Amino acid sequence: MPELTRKGQIGGHKGIGSSVKLGEGVTNVKLGYRVGVKWITSTCLSCDLCMAEFAGRCASRKVPSYRDPGTFQQYMISDPKHVTPIPHELDSAEAAPLLCGSFSVYSALLKSDCKPGDWIGLSGAIGGLGHLAIKYAEAFGPLVLGIDHGTKKVSDWSLVQLLSSISLSMVTRVLSLGSSISQVEAVTL
């Protein structure tokens, strides 16, 4: 995205609301559906990048709050193929992070082909995306080696080893624990 954001641009992405008007031929969203808008509201869906599932790189993509008005407004337009249904019982504040950055960590976990019992390392494990990566990883089943700065506060995460800095002997020690890990072990070297 080489161009500058337009002056006076309305910011925001990761918006959640209800569909109030539908375009002609829209069938995957119904009037009144609760939906979430991610970081892209439209792509061509026909270029080589879109066809290869790299729609985020499509030259025709519309990015809310960058080239197009964002979610900090009363109404906005999004291609129905780029909205996500949000269950009514899920709080908007809990659902919003799932619409943007968490796709990065989810995609990385998918591409890692991790299996229960495998080890994966997560750098920045206590940060905004790190905590989501840990939750996703727990669902996938691998053992998680969380790596972050020792001054950050650790919550009660299962299957996580937190290292504030790494040494070969410490990594060997963590890996020797195998699948017997059941509590967070914070290690400061």
C-alpha cells in the first residue's frame, strides 16, 4: 500500500454491526444478520492472487480506513464475500480481535502443519496476537514454547513454557519436559 491515506479519512477496521441493506443477488447474508468487517471489504476475486487465496494482495482490494472509509462510522459498504457472520451471543469486544490480526497467527498455525505432541515456538507470546496464538495452538494440540520479555505478566495458560531469554541448555530442558507440562513455567535467565 504505497499511497498515503487520504486527508480526512474515516478510520477503523474490525467493525461489527448488522446488515441493513443488501445489494442485488446477495444470498450469503440476510437482512439483519450480525456481521463483522475485516481489514479488507472488497477484492476482485478473479486475479491470480485472489484465485491463489492471496486476496490481501489483490491490486483492487478495498481497505477500510486506508483508501476507503473505515468502520468508525454509522454505515459502511462491504462485499458480502468479505464479511464474517458473528453469533448474537458473542460479545463484539471479544469477536473483534478475531477479525484482523488473529488471522496471521491462525494462518501460520495452519501452514505449520503442527500436530498434538509437536512443539511450536511463539515469539511475543504475551502480546496482543501472542495470547490468541496460544489459544489457537491449544486447540490444534501442539505444545507451546512461548517466548517473551521477562517483565511481562503471565496469565494461567496451560501447555506453555515462557522464557524471557533463551539459552541452549534452557531449550534442552524445556524440550525434555515433553507432554507432561500442565502449568505455565516462567523462566528468567
